[in-house]
Amino acid sequence: MSTASESRTPAPGQLTFVAPRRAKPARHLADLTMAERKAVVAELGEKPFRADQLSRHYFEKLNGDPALMTDLPAAAREKFATALFPTLLTPVRELTTDRGTTRKTLWRLFDGALVESVLMRYSDRTTICVSSQAGCGMNCPFCATGQAGLTRNMSTAEIVEQVVAGARALAAGDVPGGPGRISNVVFMGMGEPMANYKAVIGAVRRLVEPAPDGLGISARGVTVSTVGLVPAIGKLAEEGLPVTLALSLHAPDDELRDTLVPINTRWKVAEVLDAAWKYAAKTKRRVSIEYALIKDINDQEWRADLLGKLIRNKLVHVNLIPLNPTPGSKWTASRPEDEEAFVRRLEFHGVPVTVRDTRGREIDGACGQLAAAE
């Protein structure tokens, strides 16, 4: 059986846009639109309204086991279990920190590939960070996922199942703070979402469509991250989905970004930012600029000034991320005084900026740390 660790470690700067060909996961209810669910139900010899029942069980009651759907005929339950509810994710290990309010789960997919998701409960919201690929082909040298290479794309349902699993844990009161709901989903786990565009857009639609079609999470609570696949950003702007676009920039100049974010050798800083501004103009949604502060690499005040000049007076917000440690990395987080100076320079240019909470760092669950190691 293949595992995530069998993906080839890419050469420095090497990009992988096309995922290796592997067997696909079985079809799941969450892969399908309501019309497609009705068609499958009809093919199974059942009345189309059963699709509505199945969808309410899964998306409203968070029940993915037809054996427990007692309002369905027993014979139909067996058919539905086989045709629409295969096991897609199997939990391997769960690690917690922050008194149990931050939970990282390692999942094994049907083919042995490994991915991780991270659930973070705050006083005013609960966010789940999901993976869209097993591994990643973008090869950013400071990211543990990128250094592992790309194993395969995930299916729409494999992505959605991470959210449903988190929603179940919250609803059951398994996370300290009492029963709750997921309010935010961020595509900032393993993988480059825009390199698995079709499945990710399918997952976003399942997340934001109201029940019984989907989970009914506000589109404004969904963030899709990218290192800067310009054509895909343009496509996303036309989807009619007012999700937040998060652009992992990490350097304002092409010379450094070519090294830190190898996709920059394909689409330069000016092109990526232009695509981001067009996205903001189309969706009226503020773009989030993600910037990992790396000691003596990209944290100089002159780079803060350059960044500020590039993005001032735009519909934008900067998330500064103290670099999280990864095994074997030669880089580390900026000094506190350099971080503070970087913030001051951006504020001087009138750019809204915050320093991200490094939740999950102790369990290798923070930004850039997801390596899916058993």
C-alpha cells in the first residue's frame, strides 16, 4: 500500500502541477450536487426524495452511516451505504494543545496516503484548517508539506469529510467549551488548493450551500489560500463565491520570492498582485496577504517599505506569520524587535496588519508544519 511518505522529494525549485496518477477514492454523497444525488438514488431503484433524506442526515445531522438512518427502508440503507457512503478518512492519531481547544488529526486515506486537519476553537469562533492535497507540489523550502512533494489530489468529499468530522466533534461536545458549530474553514492545510481547483471548488460549494445541499457555512467564513496560480485566481473570481482569497506572498521582490515561493518563477509578484486586486474588485472581498517572517531573510524594514508601497490603498490586510519551526530547516522566526519594526513600517503606509496567533505549534499543527508523519 502506498503512503504519503513515498512521494518523491522534489529538487530545489521544482514545481509539480499535475498530481501523480493513482486510483481515485470511491464516489461519496459529498462529491455530488443535489441533482446528481437524485440521479444516483433513481439508478438504485429508489424514489428521488430519498436524496433529500440522505442529504439531511449527512449535512444537518452529521450522520454518515446509513445503518443509523432509521427513516429509510432497511434494504435501501444497505444500497446507499455501498453507493454513497464509503469510508474515506480513517483517523490515525489526534494531538491536542491549548487545553484541548486545538486538535490536529492525522488521517489515512483509502490508498494509504496521509493528510492532516487542525481544529481551533476560540471564544468567538471555531476554525478548521483543511488539506486539499496529500503533500504539495509547490516546493516552498520553509514549509514541511512542500518539502515532502506531492502524493495526490484529494477528492471533493475527502475535503468535506474533514469539516464534517470536525463538526461532529463540536456538536458532540468533544471539544472543551460545550457543543458548538464550525464558523470558519481555511484551505491552509496540506496542498495548494488552486492546483486541485475542481475538487476544491466542489468542496467550497458543499460547505456554503444551505442544507440539505450542503453545510450552510457562510461563504465569508471560508478562506482559500494560494501561493499565486494566476489563472486559477481569475477563475475563482468568476465563481460567484464571495470567499476570502489568501495570497501567500512571503516576499515583495522577485529576487527573493523566486527562492522562497518557486511559483514566482512562473508568475511574478506584479502579476500575482494584479490578479489579487482584480479578485477584490470582482468580489468586494478584502484580500489577505500571508507573509511568514523569517529571521534575516525577508524581515528587513526596507522589504516592509517595499511591501507597503505595493499594496497601500488596496482592499487588503496583511497577516504576518512568525515562522514555525520544521525539522531540518535552516530558517527560524524573526527577532521580536524586527517583527515589531516590520509591523510599524506597514502601518506607516496605512496597511492593516496583524501578527497571526501561532496556534498548534507545539503539536506541529501551525502554518507550514503539516508533514503527516506517523
